[in-house]
Amino acid sequence: MATSAEPRGLAVGEMRLASFDRQFAQQVRVQRPDRYRLLDALPADMPRIARGAGVSYVAASFGNEAVSLDMRGFQRLLAFDIRTGLLCVEAGASIGDVQRFLLPRGWYLPIAPGHPRATIGGCIAADVHGKNPARDGTFRALVEELQLHVPGRGLLSLDPHHDADLFAATCGGLGLTGTITRATLRLARPPRAIALRRVAVANLADGARVLREAANAHVLYGWHDGQAARFGSGVINVGLADDEAEPPRFDLSPARDLPATLAPLPLTVWNARGIALANRWLRRRWCQPGMTALALPAALFPLNDARWYFAGYGKAGLVELQWLIPHPRFEAFAAALAECVARTRPRIALLSSKLFDGRAQGLAFDGKGIALALHLAAPAAPAQHAFCEQFAQLALAHEGRPNLIKDSSLDASTLRAALPDFEVRRLALARYNADGRCRSELTRRLAL
Amino acid sequence: MTAIVVGASSGLGRALADELARRGQVLLLVASDARDLHALAADLQLRHEVEVATLALDLGREVDPGARILAALAALPPPTSLLLPVGLSRRDDDFTLSAGASGELLAINLHAPLAIIGALLPSLRETRGTIVLFGSIAAARGRGQNVAYAAAKRALESLHESLRQAHAPGALHVQLYRLGFLATNLTFGMALPWAATDPARIAPGIVRRLGKGSFARHLPRRYALVALLLRSLPWFAWRRLRR
């Protein structure tokens, strides 16, 4: 794209990008703007997609002949009201960096994904959830105002009252409405520490019951054994605010942040034996009743301790299946899933659960029910692939809702089947992207 | 005491502004776009609680940038450091540029530093301050590309010598860094012989040496060897390297 007559400094180059789950990689053009005029420099009709840290499990920020706009140069803090708890920040700032700024000043972002390098813009575009979506909602709940760069229209300021439809479409809009450049976020007061109570559960239905009973906890998620013999047994982590305790020491430095890309180990560690060993160790470590004090940053960024876990998937990578099953259908779903796992014995390296109590907006992952997330090793292997398909069919049969931003195995027909009003939602988004200039591999795969 | 960073919104200038603010330095930041300057100033004020003033200035068109900077300095403490990490290069800087385009390159890479130094020299002499110029490995040897850019950067070498010759040691510190490939917008997407250096890695050293003598050196230091090799090539061999 760079021509000989083009001034240098437009910061456009080519590089190979891959999704975090390693299921998709492509040589693409990347622009790395760090100044506003560089945002204006690309021709308005050039296909593009905004990119944050590139830590989405799926290929949401590249592909489909679009220029990826790497927004990490826009990472400046613009305004902070320590009295009211409002922060205006550029979209390329990482969640980890923002929390590092806020925590010593008595504030924090209560909704944060597990990866500290995820950017503010990415969190808005994916409408991510945090450690207890039932209590805190999804990321859009924090956004008071945002600024969007729309090719040909320039910078637009949006909030729930001004250009409300475009604001709503942008939150969870997967970057299709334009490039988010900044946002004003509503902060919360952090607990001094987290008192983490672990409640052992016998199966997924038991876990769902505990999740519902602890809906107001700051941290709330379940870990379950995904092996057929003990399927669903595990522990629900209930993190309550503890403002009396002396918080445990915790290294908050950027050096601890999980890297955006991890070199895979040469072989997949998560074969049947590796999964069995890991589950046995986790069971011994976690499935004992009791209470432990946890530093808030440790609760916010559990993935910082997961470098070897992700590297262990090897070059074949992983796939994350994440579906939200409505409460009335969850028990039946859990039983059917246990039966399916017993029959097919997939390699599930991680199985976790969360409680949701929101309202589904657009294509975002929200609603009322229990979300299950499964990490499967070597997803291209026929048996694993077959399980992914059966899992999707089970979830569909129980009125499940998939998480688009997590699941590389999801296809357009499954998504349409999962969302009865898919076409209405797609058109609502397409209204702001009529010529399809904002696009990615994700939007191609799901026919958005 | 105020440090002035010209070209502060991007690359090395931004890294230097951040490092200076981290050390509590009062700053005057100069760049072409007020939107970038306001964002950077807000960020530095919030993170480091320092006083930051800004001046939006198009160095390619501004007739007297020194006067504008002097005016902006009126409300600030006296200047002690002037850092000029400013530069523009073009892919078509190969004898095909129009006079206007060549003029813009020279204005930004040479005229602006010269004019700004001229205007601020009396104040910097008073504070026994530091002027920091930034050359380029591209000026090590002339070639058919980066023609005006390299000529301007080599002229900065002469300007550096002139400043040092005109001032007694200690009366004014004049420092010149001949930069190798840095990971900035100027190099992003280019096929480089080796990895470019993150400006944030070299900024602390530059700031640490402010007020500590006059010198010219390559940065990163390994580029001294690269420059030596380039200059040692016999002419017939150098000519054969043209593309």
C-alpha cells in the first residue's frame, strides 16, 4: 500500500497476526497511528478494523483484507476526577495500566477481563465481562461517553443521550461502527482485599446453585473438572470484600503482565494425562473448604499466572467454547453435557462457570443464566472438532447464547440459530457500516 | 527550570517528554497538532503531577518558530534544556522532490532547529543549559535516497560543532546523538537489516546526561561501528550498493 510518493510516517506495514487461541493467522497490513492526523491519513474507503492489544481469542482485529489499526499508541490518560470517580482515557490504554494508575488513588475499574493487556477500546468493542457479571454487568455499564473515529466523518462524541443508537451499537459492536479513540469511564471504589471462600461442588447443577446464592460477591466463578469420570465437580470461588484485612503484598508492575503473544511449547501438554495431572493438583489445592485473603490485583488478573498454561496448548492452540444457558434450562443442559462428555471423552483442559444477570443487547454476551467456558486442546483433531459441534447443538437445544469474541469454532449458521433476532441485530449494526469498510476475519466468519 | 521538547507528540520526542516528566521537570512541549499535545500534556500531568505547557507549531511552514517558543516560555521558569528530536523523511526524497517539498524537509530538519536555537541561545547561556540535537545514521554517507534529509542531518553536525566552538566548556552543553533505527512511525513497515530500538529504552540515558558536558555520539552505541564500516567502504564499493 505504501507508494513511492507517500510520505514516510503513515506507519503502515505488513505483519503476520494470529488470534490468541492460534486458530487463525494471516499476513495483513497494519497501521500503527500514534497521532490524530494518522487516523485521518488512510483513505476513507479503505477497509479497516481497529486493533487493541490483539489478545482476543478470535480474529476480531485483523483479516478480510482490512488494514488493522493498532491503537496502542493512543494510551494517554486525559482527565481524572478523583472526587467523582470519572476517568477519560484513550482507547489504546491497557486495562492493566489503567488499574495501576487508579488503585493507588482509591479507584478501580470493577469490570476487567483477565488479560491485563486488553485495551479500553477492545473492552468496549467486545463488551467484555469481569469477575462477576451478575453483580457488575458488562463493560458498557462503565462507559459514560466515548469518541469514535468514523472514516469520512471524523471524530464523533457519543453517549447514551447523544447519538444513543450509535453509542449502543458501538458497545459490543466488534469495531464495525468505527474506531473508538477515547472513553469516559465510571469508576468504583476498590475493596481493600478479597476474602476468597471456596465452596466445593459435586457437579455443574450444584455449582449453579452456589453461584446464584452468592450473586453479590465481588469475585464469583467456578472451576470444574472437565474429565468424564468427575465431570462438573469442582469449586466455586466466592470473593467478598474485606476492608479490615491487611491486603497481601502483590507485584503490580507491568513486567508481571501476561504477554500479548506467547511462544507455544513444541508439544501439547494438555493431552489426557496432562489434564488428569493438572486437575488432580488443582483439586488438591482448591477443593478444600476455607477462606484465603487475596490481593485485589491478583483477583483482577488471574491470567498473569497462566503463561505456561497457554503455552502448553502448543502450536495447535486451543478453542474456547463459551455459552450462556438460561437458568430454567441449565440443569437439563448440564446433565446432557455430562452424558455427552462421558460418551465422547473430549480433552477439556479447563471448564469454568459464571453467573449472568443482565439483558442481552445487540450481539453482546449477556443475559440471565449460567455461562460455561470450556478450553479444548487441539481443536482441529477430529474428535475434538466433533465435540465442539455437539456442544453447540446441545447449547442451541437449551436456548444458549454464544460468546462471539471467544469462540473460533462458531459459524454463521449456528449464530443465526442461537439468536432468533440475528438479522435485526446485524442490520442495526450494518446501518453504521453500510459499505462494509470496517471488517475482520470474525465478521467474515459470522457473516456480520 | 523548563525543558523544551520540540517534536514531542511522537516517537523519541514522546518518550523524552515522558522521561522528563517522570523526573518532575517542568515542560514545554512543541508539536504540529494541538490534539496530540493536549492529550500528551494531560497524561503527563495526571501520571507525574508536573507542569506542562504546549505549543502547536507547524515547523514546515512557521517562519520564526523560535519567536513563538520564546513567547510561550514567558509564563514558565527559565529554560535549561532544549531537546530537538524533530525530523521528517519521505520515500520519494531521491532528487525527484519539488522545490516546495524539499523546502519542507529542510525547514523541519534544519531550519527549525537552527531558528529555535538562535532564539533561545541567550536564555540557555544564562542557565548554562543544554542543547540536544539529533542526527541520523542516514547522514553517515550520502546516497541516492534520503537526499535532502541526510543533507540536513549532516548539516546538524556542523551546527553542533559551531555551537561548541563558540562557547567555553561549561557555558553551554551541546550534545548530538546520531540515531540508528528507532521503532517509530518513520521506520514502521520498513524492511530493516535488524530490529529497531524502542525510543523508551534510550530516552532515560539522554535525559540522564542533560547538563553533563558536550559530545557527539551514536545511539544505540552499536551504530558507531555501523557508521565506521559505511565510511570505510571504498568509493567504488559504496557506489555499487546503490539501489
